[in-house]
Amino acid sequence: MPQGEDAFAGLNKNGLILFIVLLLLCLPLCWLPWVIDSTKAAK
């Protein structure tokens, strides 16, 4: 049983890391159009 729990914990950890990486990659992409629009509006 401990092997199964360790495997589940490892999967959880990897999933969490992957989620954070994807979040950090996607957030700038979501903000980019807004930043471009705000710079155009400022000029």
C-alpha cells in the first residue's frame, strides 16, 4: 500500500508543478492583448 500512496503523491506533485508552469505560461499570453491595447490608447 505505501508504494501506491507514494506513486499517488508523486503524481500529485508532478501535476501541481505542471499546472503552475502552464499557469505561468498562459497568464502573460492572456495579459498581452490588454497591455498592447493600453499602450495604443496611451499614444
